[in-house]
Amino acid sequence: MVGLIVAHFPKPHELHQRRFGRNLGLGLSLAAFVALVFALTVVKVTGGDPMAAMSGQTQGVTGPIKGAQP
Amino acid sequence: MSETQAIQQTGEAGFGDFLALLKPRVMSLVVFTALVGLIVAPVPVHPVVGFASILFIALGGGASGALNMWWDADIDAIMRRTQGRPIPSGKVAPGEALGFGLALSGLSVAMLGLAANWFAAAFLAFTIFFYVVVYSVWLKRLTPQNIVIGGAAGAFPPMIGWAVATGGVSIESLLMFAVIFMWTPPHFWALALFMKDDYGRAGVPMLTVTHGRKATRAHVLAYTILLIPFSLALALSGIGGWVTLGVTLILNAIFVFGGWKIWHRDEATAEADSYRVEKQVFRFSLSYVFLTFGALALDMLLGTRWPMAWWG
């Protein structure tokens, strides 16, 4: 059975292995970049206090926004 | 023609080939010195901001490495030391390296500006410009002082790390710059001595080619001596301490002794033992930077810094 599967799925060409490796590396790099930007955003918005993010408080917004309706 | 050769000629680079364009070994020096510059600064930085900043400084350094490999592909193909790099070995096309380097440069500068501050980002942009345009394009093939002036590019990272924390420049960050700046020439000239005719064949006017090997040996010794006042000033500055002073005294004594041994040798002796001393000094010079900057970090962590700079 295993031999039959192997026969139907031959070892990929080296060219495709290289492309897969490059695409996988790029994908993981982009995922890490997104995670880093998210972490930076949380830190910047909360001023380094993660609990502030959980409670909805944000740094710099201390009162009603000018011109906003009461 | 084998399959492997055919693949190499199509320019189908793997992920590792693009990583190699970033000069990972040079990047380790950039990361470490920038990290020390950041943590010894008097202003605390949030760990996430610090991590991101070091990453973007490293990416900027890597981008300049990729642009350097793109520009120097012709001489890299001639020199034995660099023949295996991604472009001369046919794994990455020159245009790909150029695009990769430019994209990473823009990304790293923009992201450092957003993560830390725009002064640090501008400093990173200037460093990339200095390494690629001033050193690689302009000086490297023009003057035997290429390494001396171009060495500034490798000396900027601790100043950028400092700028990430403080948003500026100070005497301490200038001293960190000065130590790496003065360390670079003996480091590279020791390498040039045992690389023999590599630079000559490639037409790069290294000191060994333009002024001869005897003059290069004298220059190595001179720069190891000239480095002493700068490293001592750093050890006695506000970011130095007992550990840095002790490490600096020992490292400089060894470095000058190595420089003296190189100066004292002639080519016949060096040839006979396959440039053993030159290789030893080159390897030691790598440790010199890591140990000096490691000592600065240790003084801060152990609380053994001077209460204030010795010179006021």
C-alpha cells in the first residue's frame, strides 16, 4: 500500500523543493512581521501596560474628544 | 549538464541564499553592538520596542550587505574568499539582490522610524548609504584607505542603538563608534595579509597591494596602539566601569602584542607557518569587539559602573 502511494507521489523535483523552501521561509517571515507589528501596536497604544489594552483604555486619551457630542 | 547546474543557471534561489545575501556573520556584530548601545543608554526602552529596533537595525545592516554584494559581484567572482557568495555562484541574479537590498533598506528604515524614532531611522539610512555608496561604490576600488574610512559604516550600529533609546548622540555613543572605527583597520589588514593575492587579482587597492606587506604590518601595529586611548576613554566614561576597564587593559595588551608580532615577522616566516600569527590576530580581533561591548553590558547589569565619567 505504502509502495503504491510512493509510486503515485514521486519525490518532487529539486526546483520545486527550492521554491517550496523559499515560499515557506517568506510565509513564516511575513507571519513573524505581522506578529511584531501587532505587538508594537499594543505597546505603543497602551504605553507598555497590557492591562490597559484589555480594559479598553488607551494612552493619551484622557478626556472627551474636542468637538464630540456629549 | 546536470540538473543542479541547470537549476543554478535559472536563478532559482532558495530561502537560505537570500539569507546569505544579508551577510549573517557581519550582522551578528551589528546586532550585538547595537544591542549594547541600546541597553547601556540612560533611557529605558520597552523590551518589545527594543527587540523590534534591534531587528530593524539588523535588517538594515543586512540590506546594505545585499547591496554591497550586488555592486561587488564582479570582484567577488575573482576572489577565492567570496566566490561562493550567492551572486557569483549563480544562485541569485544580480537584479534580485538589488531589489531585495533596496526593499529591505526601505522597510528597515521606515519600521525603525515607526518603532523607535526618526532620528535613529535617519541614522540607519545614513549608515546604509555610507556602506553602499561611500565605501562600496566610491572608496573600495579607489584608495588603500578604503577600510579606514569605510570602517565607519560598521561603527555606527552602537550609535543607532543609543539613538533608539535617547533620540540623540552623546560623548559615550561617539566613543563606542571610535573604538570600532579604530579597530576595523587592523582587523581587515590582518585578513588581507593571509588572503595573499586575492585583493590584488581583483584590482582592489588594499594596503597590501598598494604599499606592500611590510607597510601593512607596520600599519596593523600602529592602529592597535592608536586604539588604546579610545578604548580607555570608553572604559573611563559614564558607561564604563571596573569590568570594562579590566577587560580593556587585558584586550589591548594582547592586541598590541599581536600587532607587534605581525610587524616583527617577515613574509618568509609567515609563509612557512601558513600565516599562523596573522590568522590568530584576526580571530582575536573578533573577540576584542565582542568582549569590550560585553564588558560594557556587564558593568551595567552588575552595577559596577563609575558614578560619573573619570574625565568629568
